[in-house]
Amino acid sequence: LSLVIGGLSLLLFILRQLRLKQPMLEFRVFTFSIFPFAICISMIGFMGLIGAETIIPLFMQRMRGFSAFDAGLALLPGALISGFMSPIVGRIFDKIGARWLVMIGLTIMTAASFAFT
């Protein structure tokens, strides 16, 4: 019952937003063919990232005998590099656009995933 009510509420919300002059969420962006594709690519990337962030510490603790602290320290450099590179990649994005950055990023993620197998 709650799923049906939630679905109907979402449908009514979307229909209302499409009729408003200044909507809270602009759903018309889904009419551009590249936007849903970009959303799907982002979802796949984040699913892989969240999966890795969940599985790798568990693997390190249960299979390799790391403590929770040691597993966290082992993953800390990746987080620090990510935080350091974010503004740099933002500037590169402004200059060259998203296409090459997405291809390079997905290639690196794929290679790193294969390294764990």
C-alpha cells in the first residue's frame, strides 16, 4: 500500500512540476537525449564505487586479517587523492568537457576493478 501511495505521489509531483512556471525540479531536462544517458552512466559508476567501498574493507578485515583501523588507513590515500583532485578535475572539465573525462575515469575504474580479481 505504501509503495502505491508513494508512486502516485511521485506521479502527481512530476505532473505538477511540469505545469509550473518556476518548478522546484525541472523534469524537462529528460527530453534531451544525452541527459538520461549521463544519469545511467553516473548510476553505474556510483554503484561500482559504493560496492567497492563496501566490499574492499570487508575483504581486508575478514580475509586478510586487517583491523578496522588498518583497513581504513589503507583506503585513506584514495580518499585524500580524490579530495585533492576534485578542484583540478573541475578546471579540466571546464576546458575540455565531460566526454574525455568520463571515458578516462571509467577506464581507470575498470582497470582498478580487474586488479582486484
